[in-house]
Amino acid sequence: MKDKITLLYNGNEHEFPLIKGSENELAIDIKTLRQNTGLITLDPGYKNTGSCISDITFLDGENGVLRYRGYDIADLANNSSFIEVSYLLIFGELPSKSDVEKFENDIKEELLVHEDIKTILKSFPTGAHPMGILASLTSALISFNPGSVDVRSDEKMYHAIVQLMAKFSILTAWVHRKHEGLPLNYPDISISYVENLSKMMFMKPNKNYSNQSVITSALNKLLILHADHEQNCSTSTVRIVGSSEASLFASISAGISALWGRLHGGANQAVIEMLELIKRDGGDTKKFMSKAKDKNHPFRLMGFGHRVYKNFDPRAKIIKQAADEVLSDLGVNDPILEIAKGLEKEALSDKYFIERKLYPNVDFYSGIIYRALGIPTQMFTVMFALGRLPGWIAQWKEMKLNQEPIGRPRQIYKGRKHRKI
Ligand code: CMC
């Protein structure tokens, strides 16, 4: 195979190196393109553009493969805890027993936020969307934890990581409690990270709380499945914001805003709203399938399709099975699960969806589990954000350590030519 790409332009030949990834994926290295030819590339939505070289997550969309640091997503989802997977993503290796104990204990040491955060939280109107509150509070944390992190100092970076993992879980629980009108509470450091999250979210002031293993194990699995997904919209946002030397917390806050949109993480909320709409409308899935295929109708089948997966989303397979298990363990009978399965069946045998390689994605069944756990629809994307946190941190750290230049795409200008006033 040729190891260079030749571009013929204006009678001149220009050569560009071919870059090969560890799983043999290929890219043309165009770093010298503009300098040598005066040309730029144009690729709206970056459908063909690699923005970085990364060691963190491998994704093969044609074959439905997703690996964190070389480990298959199914192996991790079935055998590891969210804290272990967070450690793997951020530090590169699965932790030993003592490593993970230390990591979790260090996070517990930071399980407190400044009391003034409560004042900020309380000042949001009732009914404010939890994602907007989460992005704002994450931004507000900067004021209480000032200074940018020196990524070359292992000690300072480690401290920032455990701080963020700890405080973000409190914000997640408090955003939920605000949404539900429940009093704000404090963490219990005698239990695991995910058990504490569950307790902080669901504990009622008028009831004793006891952890249910079915809830913590479902949360663990969902958080792991969302933990990283290479250069998606929010992760690219985190990297690009960080590349301007904005702080870690500020970069994560920007990532939360990017995740909120319904074409990205916000799809989990949109899926349940769509399924409820179909149910209210009498359950005629065929009618909604036709709308989804109608180019003149804005309706899309939410939870279907993916920029990278063109065969199946391995996370969706695991979540679909988990949805059956969790609902049965909790004794929940949710009619919208049947509507979802009916829609999936129809879509998988429909020419429009087959031709465009549209399959259920991670968001198609996740909301059904969140709902069964008692999490309100508007909180779904917040749960996704907590899961994605270690991925965002790992990607931000990698970008800084690789000393990537500031992210700054170019454009082709098609506006008015020079004119005088
Ligand atoms: N329903 C109906 N048609 C669709 C859908 C859908 N969900 N998704 C894509 N298409 C059609 C689209 O209209 C286009 O058709 P045509 O070629 O005739 O113009 C074709 O399929 C290709 O779609 P695209 O919009 O060019 O593909 P993309 O890679 O730019 O977008 C996507 C990917 C995920 C934004 C899109 O599939 C979508 O909007 N899906 C619904 C929202 C969703 O579930 N998002 C969650 C994604 S996974 C989790 C995450 O990223 O956070």
C-alpha cells in the first residue's frame, strides 16, 4: 500500500503522509496543506475530519465495536464499577484493588461543595431545566476552586480530577432534588460512589432509605456505557474550549451545554417524550414511522441513527437487555417499552432505515431504565453528563498533555466583496 497521498493541483504534485491508527484506520495528514498549496478543506459537521490522535477510546462504527483503552464495552459494563472505568479512562489502566480504594477514598474526601452553591441553586426558578442548572453550577464551581490546573503536575491534576468527580455527583443529586422540590442533603461517605449518588438523589425526608442493589447496579452500568465516546460533539467542545487555556471546570461546563441538545445527549429525553406522544396518540407506530420518513415533516425517530455507527450501537444492545432485566427486577410494567420494541422492529425491516443504516442508539432504551428507577425525564441528560464526566476529563487531560494547538477551524467566505460606505 502507498504510504503517501498525492494531490495534483495547478500542475503541481503535493504529497501528504498517511497516518495509520493501531486498529489500521487511516487518515491523510494535511497539516502542511495550506502552507504548501494555499488550499483548505471544507467539511461541515466534520464528517470526514479527525481532530486529534487519541489513545483513549476506539470506535469502529461499521462493526459496532466500542473499546475504552482496549477493553470491550460489554466486558467493562458486566464486570467493572463506574469508578474503575473512570480510573481506566483517565489514567490508562484498570486500577488494582488498592488503586481503586485510594481513588474512591480521595473522591470521598472532596464530597462537599461550598454552602453558597445552595444559594445559587435556590435562585433558579422552579421548572428551570436541570441541564441549564447543571452547566451553570459547574461554571459556578470555578469561583470556589479558582486557578487553572497545571496538567504537568500529576499531583495537581489528580487533585482536580477527584474534586470534579466528587462535586459533580453532588450537583447531579442536588439538581434532581431541586427539580423534585426535595430538601438538599449531604453525602454519605461510608458507602460507594454510586450508592451515595443513589441515596442523595432518592432519599426522602419522611422515610428511611435503604439502598437497592438493582438500582445501584443499573446506575453503574448506565454510567459506564456513557463514560466516553471519542470525539463526539460535547467531547470535541471540551477539548476545543480547553485548547484556549480555559480551565478544566469551564471546559466541562461547555461540554454539558453541548450535550444538552436533542441530537446529542438530549435525545434520551426526546425519546421518552416521543414514546409518550405515540402512546397518547393511540399507539399507531406506523403513523410515526411515516412522519419520520417524510422529508417535509420535522419529525425524526429519536434514539435512531448515529454519525459513526452504521451497523449497530453496541451500547444499545446492552441497554436493551438491561431494560428488560431492570424492569422485571423492579416489578415495573411500562407500556412504552412495548411501543419502543415495536418501533425498533418496524424500523429494522423498513427500506428507508435499512438504506440509511439507521439503528437504535444508546439513547433509545436508556430513558426506559431511568424512568423505572424513578428519575424524571428532564433529568435523563444530567445522568448522561455524570456518566460522560470521566471521558471529558480524560480527553481534556490528553489534549493538554499533547500540547494541542488552539482549536480554530477556517471557512470559505461567500459574503459581499469589499465595498465602500
Ligand atoms: N429519523 C429519520 N431519519 C433520519 C434519522 C432519524 N432519527 N437519522 C438520520 N436520518 C436520515 C436523514 O434524514 C438523512 O436522510 P437523507 O440522506 O435522505 O437526507 C440520513 O438519515 C443521514 O442522516 P444525517 O442527519 O445526515 O446523519 P448525521 O450523521 O448528520 O446525524 C444523528 C446523526 C444522530 C444526529 C441523526 O441520526 C439523528 O438526528 N438522530 C436522532 C437523534 C438521536 O437519536 N441522537 C442521539 C445520537 S447517539 C447519542 C449521542 O450522540 O449523544
